[in-house]
Amino acid sequence: MTEPQVRQILSVHVPGVDGFCAGCRAWWGHLSPYPCQQVEWAARQQARTATRRFLDGLR
């Protein structure tokens, strides 16, 4: 997935007032506790990208 797609996942999958993921409820009708698997995956992708950019800058 591209970086904009990862940011979109993070912008939609946010905690609801009840502690469940608002994105999972809206898109799939699932009650998933926040942080859901999509948020965890997207956060890891963002961290990998940031680490790669940082390490490439050190060369």
C-alpha cells in the first residue's frame, strides 16, 4: 500500500466514544476494540517508512 492509503486508514480507524473502532463499525459493521488490527498494521507501516527515511538520510 502507498503512504496516502496508510494515512487514510489511520484517519478513518479512530476510537469511538464507546471504545470501539469507528472505522471498523462504519465500513464492516464490526465491533472491534480500539486499536484494531488495521490501526496496528498502518502504524507499523508508518514507522517502517519513517525509519527508512531516517536511515537513508544518514548515508
